Amino acid sequence: ALAKVAMRKAAEIVATARAQGEAPMLEPLLIESGWRAALEPEFKKGYFSGLQEFVRSEWKQTKTPIYPPADMVFRAFNTCGFERTRVVILGQDPYHGRGQAMGLCFSVPRGEKVPSSLINMYKELGTDLGCTRPNHGDLHKWTTQGVLLLNTALTVRDAQPNSHAKKGWEQFTDAAIRALSRNRTGVVFMLWGNSAKAKEALIDTKKHVVLKAAHPSGLSASRGFYGCKHFSKANEAIAKVGGAPIDWQID
């Protein structure tokens, strides 16, 4: 319920700004109170001012669409509260095709073609836990159980992968990982591929569980993603701290 309220509030903020002929500010779009408290210091830093101005200028131009829609930029945080986060799956860049990005890494809205990386995740879920493959790619069911689906950059230009990389998003999402590491215990981090594995340096491995594997993309899935059993291993780690398992089956 809180997640729905947050998403509605974000949509209202965007609509109000647009009605005034403005691009929305980034900061108010982060609504979930735990994440706001954890990331408040970032809003005051110079890099965030630069990031906010860059993203707003991108939203103001009308030639090239920016993904995901503005109200979904912080969806990962707004739908998976700081205190409720039990598992973190790290992505890199939002999907850069029209209608694909929805603010949750690897996830696409119902009705969109399921991307190859997600197909490979479904295959691993099948062999690991016997999950059946759904006919869509909407992973929001995981977020309701405390799975943070976080990209390291949170916006992208249409058809231009990594176009918003190295503009400040990485510092912001690194701060989110650090905050979880510092203030929580027993979180499971799934790091797939070299970019994600590099984030292990931000995590206190004495307090948290880090699972590493190849990226699930078509090129590397057979080189160490298939057979990683991260989904069952996450549930084993959660059980050790007395938590209920994640139901990984997407319906």
C-alpha cells in the first residue's frame, strides 16, 4: 500500500511540474522515508546538483525520449523500503527501448517482449527452484517482498545505451549500497558481471552475504550464470537470520 501511495505521489509531482511548463526536480521524487533519511546527505552534495540539472535539461528537450518515465526514476527505492530490503539485485543501465524501462532493473511491463537477460534469469529460476516461466517480464512481485531491483544509472536516452552513465548516478547508487551495508545486517547482494562485482568493495561482507556470478546476458550466461543457484542461496541466507523465504515465482 505504501508503495502505491509513493508511486501516486511521484506521478502527481511530475504532472504538477509539467503543468507549469517545468521539468520536475529529482529530489522530491524519492519518497520512501527510510531511503530519504539514508540518502538525504547526497542531495546536498555538488555532484547531485550537477546530476539534477543534467537530468532536468534532458527532460526539458523534446527531441529524444528519456527512460524510464520521470515518475519511475526512483521506483526501486519507492517500492522497496530501506528497512524492508532483504535482497539487492544490481543492474547497470535502464532499458533504452520505448516502453521497456519501468524503474526496476531487468524488469519490463506486461505486454513488452521479455529481454534475453530476463529469459536467462527465468531459466536459472527453473533449474534452481523449479519455478515455471511466466509470459511477461514484470518483476514488481519481488519488490513487495523486499527485493531491491537497482540499476547503477537510473536514466537513459532512447536508443543510446549508457548515455546517462558517469553523470552522477553511480555516486548516488553507490551511496545507497553503502547505506544498506552500514545500517542494516544480513542483506543478500547479487552481483552479476564485472561492473556489479566491483561493487563488493562498498559492502561489509562480515555483516552481509555477497553472491557473485557471470551476467545473465546471452553472451555470458553460459559462462557462470547458469547453475549459480543464487535464488535458493538467497533464501538459505535469509533463513539463517530468521526471515521468511522470497517467493521467486513470477505469476
